[in-house]
Amino acid sequence: QKEVEQDPGPLSVPEGAIVSLNCTYSNSAFQYFMWYRQYSRKGPELLMYTYSSGNKEDGRFTAQVDKSSKYISLFIRDSQPSDSATYLCAMSADDYKLSFGAGTTVTVRA
Amino acid sequence: NAGVTQTPKFQVLKTGQSMTLQCAQDMNHEYMSWYRQDPGMGLRLIHYSVGAGITDQGEVPNGYNVSRSTTEDFPLRLLSAAPSQTSVYFCAATGEGYGYTFGSGTRLTVV
């Protein structure tokens, strides 16, 4: 069993919809949680960085961490075609050795 | 401010050849890592460094070697290339609390 499991997708949504992305994990030592966005043939770009449990909001993006359930989520409100990308969850116990999910590809249809 | 710079962007190697993937960062971050990305498998950690002179193995270290003589540079060496090492390689750097900044990647094909 992988240490980090991510909903595989792909997801296709109409413009303006809410996108919901999820990951579960098995290592209870994880305390740093991140979401990255990766456009085709580009490097991952950090979207959200969260320490421990709770919610964090940045513009149209909201990250949620539930350590008791070992579950993290990313919500994208008012999705735009420019949000079409692969989204990767990542987590770490020590802030420098990251474990990644396999990624979810999202397409936002205009 | 370039962040993390990787060279080359593309490389084709023959089985058994060796090469070095270069990585440089200009953010003065302590931590640097190398990941490989394969379809359906996400990113897997090859080697990482917590500072100059300190390196350690990640999840998939076999066939790769690293060194870190300066804060800025973290080269990855392929000792004897194999077709299983065909992948996209990413170098990344972070300071505590920042989250990793990734380079643009090196696409390696081993034939």
C-alpha cells in the first residue's frame, strides 16, 4: 500500500464549477501538507502549504487537513480553463522529505 | 531571480553511459532534493541534502549518486544508465516553512 493515495481522476468540469481534490495517507508522523499544480511538461508549482490540521484559504483555493482521519483536500472555487493541470498532494514529517500522491488531472471546460 | 535551474533539459543516453544532471539554486535554501516522475507514480525521492556536505538516500536511490559541496549546487550522477532510468528528473530546494521550489526538469531517455 502506498503511503499517500490520491483520487486518480481524471476530472472534467465546466467553467465556474467547484473542483474537489482529495488525498489520504497512512503515516501519522506527517505534519506538513502541500498541494502542487503541474502544467504539462513543466515542474510542479507550490499552491498551498499547511502545517498540522485546519483550513487555509488563498484566493479561490482552500486547503483542508484532517489529521484525525488522515485526509487532506483542495477546493478550487469558480474554476477557470487556466486551472486545467495535474494537481499533486505532498506531505512530510520533517518538511524536507516529501511523499507525493500520483496526481489528479483536471480539465476545466470553457 | 531564477529559483532552481536544471541542465540539460533533454538528454538521450545509451545503456551503460554515465552522466551528471546539474542543479543550482539561488535562494540560499538549506534543503535540496532530487525526484523522478514516472507516469501514474507521482514523484519519488531519489536523494536529498539538508545542507552542504550532508546527503542521504530517498525512496529510489539505486543507480544514482549525489554530492553537495556548496549550498547552491546539487548534481545528480547516473553511474551506468539503464532503460529503467528513463524518466523526468526534478531538482527542488526549500527552506523550512516555505515548501519546495522545483526546477523545470530534465527529460532523460536511455536507449
